[in-house]
Amino acid sequence: MMTDEEFESEQLELSLLETLDHVLTRGLVLAGEITISVADIDLIFVGLNVVLTSIETAHEVLGARAQRGLDLQQRALTPVAPEAAPVSDTEGESR
């Protein structure tokens, strides 16, 4: 029979594994900024972006992003046909 402490330890391990699986499956982005100043004068600024995901997920996301970019380029390069002017009959009314 498991003690309460063993049960809690097993639950913690399980939740950590579930969290890690979720992060690797969906991805996680951490962003941060650090500014080092002296006497209200900014001396050093560091910006940091960290992406944590599986290789498979990264390929899927980057592939989808590249495909959207290609689709947008294709639409931008496709000429738009001018709208047809309304044809009017002899009485001056447009059809």
C-alpha cells in the first residue's frame, strides 16, 4: 500500500511529465528584457526570446508559416481583373 508521501511524489512526477509533453507538443515561448542602468542612464539592454518545442512541432509551424507567406506572395503578384463597366441600353438606364 502506498503512503500519502509516495502518492504525492508519483502525482508530481506524472504532472511534470504531462507538462513536459504538452510543452514539447504545443511549444513554449519565453520572452524577456533586461536593462542595466546607472543613475537613470541605460547602459546595457538585453532582449531574449527562447522557443522550447520538439523538432517535429517546429517543422510543422515553420512549414505552415512558409506556406502562408507563399500564398500571400502569390495573391500579391496575381493581377486583379478590372470590374466590368455597366452596359447601358438606348434609354440611358444601366443593366
